Amino acid sequence: MKRLLAMVKARLLETVRDRSALMWNLVFAPLLVIGMATVFSGERQEVLKVGLLGDASSSAAGNPLAGTEATQFLAEPDETRAVAKVQRHGLDLLLDLRDQPVRYWMSADSAKSRLLQSLLKARLPDARMQPLSGAGIRYADWLVPGLLGVNIMFSSLFAIGHVIVRYRKSGYLKRLHGTPLRAMEFVSAQLLACLIIIVGVAMGVFALCKLILDLRMAGSYFDLLLVTTLGAMSMIAMSLLISARISSEELSGGLLNLLSWPMLVLSGVFFSLDGAPQVVRAAAELFPLTQMLTAARAVMLDGAGLADIARPLLVLVAMTAVFLTLGARLFRWTPE
């Protein structure tokens, strides 16, 4: 334990003394998150999405909006979940064609929903709008967790991966190898030190976004902190695995980019994956960022408790354990 705490302290001191990296985490990254959240808090420029309740084939029959340009139609078997998607801007309009007159749900705050309502009323004047229960969810409320997750992802992957490769290349790890320090103790210390910094910065950025953007927070702050901690741990452990044997900073940078950019695109940071091919959604489930954002948005937007987000939390714990164990077993102290 003394060796572990000594390495944690050394890593924290090194980070504090690196002024450029400290300023990046404390100033630039939070400003980037807040700026992008403000810019994208307006209406999204995406294809129109219309949900059809019931079986896909039967719902498509007699669809009054069929043939509408730039519109994607999605079969929605569960009414409750489909209505929640309308509230969360995952769907621009929801149609129930099973009964007459036709029922529909829409968000009055969305210009795209109002456009689709106008088209629907022109073709079916007797269509009945159904009320949405609860307060509406702004796009900024949905987007900010994704931006915070991206900041955590890049900090977790690159802040630790490059550092360990540099340690190995400079001979620092070779000198540590002459001490009683074991590989598991070293990688655990790096994980803990990096986790303290990343979670601390994330908490500060979230508090600032909450103050400026008045973010929706329906659930528990403790649950959100737990989700953030486990998500950061899994991605730090992933970076430790990548850097376990590499001695080239160029190679480590390429591998870390190879991991980070698919997560950025497929984890639902900027847009919902509803309507994406099944293989894409299945691939997205393999990324820790996807699991973290799923749980974080459930807590913030839906007020989910720990029992509701148990599955993504268990997945994050399992990922952390696997990555950390493999990273310690494959760890190499010297470039040779």
C-alpha cells in the first residue's frame, strides 16, 4: 500500500507541475464543452424521424406521411418507450395508425415536429394530437453528457497512454523495475492518480455547465458521480492495456486514435443511434463510452436509479477488471 500511494503521489505531482497539460484540462477543455453545447443547443440538422407504433409492415400501410422527403420511418413496438423518445428528441413525430382517427405525439418546442404536424394535418385533418406528460427535454440537456464523456475519453486515453510510453522510452520504468514495485501496483497507481484528476475536472465542468445552461438533473448526483468514475476507470484501464508493451509514441498515438474516433462516432455523442443498422448498434455496445453515456443520460434525463442502470455499470466494472489485469500481465518495464 505504501508503494502504491507513493506512485499515486508522484503521478499527481508530475501532472500539477506540467503547466501546459494542467491548463488544457482546466481551461481549454471546459470552454470547448460549453461552447459546443451552446452552439448545438438549437435545432438539430438531422433527417426527420417519424415513429410508427405497432408492427413494421402493418404500420407502414396507410402511412399519411409516406413519401415525405428526407424522412426516416421507424417501427416502434412499445408505446411508452416511443413517447419517451419524442420527449428526448429521438423522434420528431410518433404516429399510431392502428386506430381511427389517427393519433400522434410531437414536441411543441421542435420546429421539425411542427413541420411534420403541418404535413400530417394537411393530409389527415382529423388526426388527434396526444399530450406529452412531464417537462420537455432540450437538445442541450441531451448533448452535454456526450461532450463531457468525450472530454473524459480523450483525457483518459491520451493522458495516461503517452505518459507510460514516454516513461519506458526514457528509461524511467527500467529504474523503477529495480525497486520492489510490482507491475500491478504501478498500473493501479497510474489509474488512481489519473482518475482523481479526470473526475475532479469533470465535476468542475459539469457544475459550470449546470450553472450556465441550467441542465436538467432528474436523478441523483451520487449516481452520476459513480457512472463518471466507473466510465473513466474503464477507459484509463483500456489506455494502460494499449501502452503495456509499446515503446513508440507514434505507434501508441495511432492505436489510441484508432480506439477514440470510433467511440466518438458510434457512442451516440452527438446524435441518437435509433434507426442505425443492428450491426452498428451492436458494435457501439462494445465501447465503454457508450455504456457510460447510456447510464449518465438515464440518470440525468429520466431520473434512473442504480437498479435501473445496473447493466451498464456492471459492464464498465467488467471492462475495467479485464483491461487492468491484462495490462498488468503484459506490462513491460524496458523497451526490449
